[in-house]
Amino acid sequence: MKNKIISIVSLVSLTIGMAIASAGCHSTTTTADQKYSAWEVETFKKEARSHQDVVLVCIYESQLQRMPLPRKHRVDSKATVVRSYKGAWQVGEPIAFYRELESVPQDWKPNVGYLVYLLFDKHTPEPVGIDTGEDWAYKPEFERALRSVPSSSKSEGRSRSGK
């Protein structure tokens, strides 16, 4: 009887140990998640190729102007170029941009401190209007994807390194 109890305890311990060990060995990412991620990266690359300027910025100011219907709400943001992948923007250069939105949540919070990719077609000191598909939250996968996007900057080395 004593041997049976020891065997059962050993079996239960072994089963629990294997369950705990295997818990960290599998991915919770589904095939659907992987397909969506791949689609998102490809879409980002296509958008980046179709624009003259592609920059990574850090937002330091963001303000919401709520407007009554039928007018659109407007989010005005100011940022600093952290990295320039394509176009004439230089690292450290300030950039202002805005988005117009049909609806905004009541609990809207500014996205200050966030890294965002901006895709657009002009270098100007004036605020740049950003449309759907022209701003993307930073993801390492996008950084890797931009390696295959040709740079149209004549001072590529300077704009990419910030020197």
C-alpha cells in the first residue's frame, strides 16, 4: 500500500512538473494572428513604398479639438524625427502633424511619448495632414520591413544615422 501511495504521488508530481515545464514552451500565437501580422507588415511596406517620406517620430505634444457635428474632431501633434528612412527629413528635426477624426472616445488620452511611423509626401514647416494608413504605431517588425524599402534620400547616410 505504501508503494502505491508513493507511486501515485510520484506520478502526480511528474505530471504537474511536466505541465509547468511545458507551459513556457508553447506559443499562444494562433495561425490567424500570424497571418494578420504578416498581412500588416506587407501592407506597411506597400504604403511606405508609395510615399516620398517615411519617418519614425516621438510625439511630445498632442491636443484634441472636439468639434460639434457635422465637423470632424482634430488631433494636433508635435514630434521629433527619431529616424528618417526615406525623404528629406533629418533626425532631430521637429514635425507637426494632424489627423481629422469622425469620432473620438470620451476617455481620449494624448499619445505623448509614443513612437509612430509617419508616411507622407512633403517636407514642410507647416503641420502635415495625416490620413488613414499614413501613421503606424512602432513595431520592430516594421523596422525590419523598412530595410527592403528603397530610400529616395540623397543624403541617406546622414538622414539614417542622424549625423
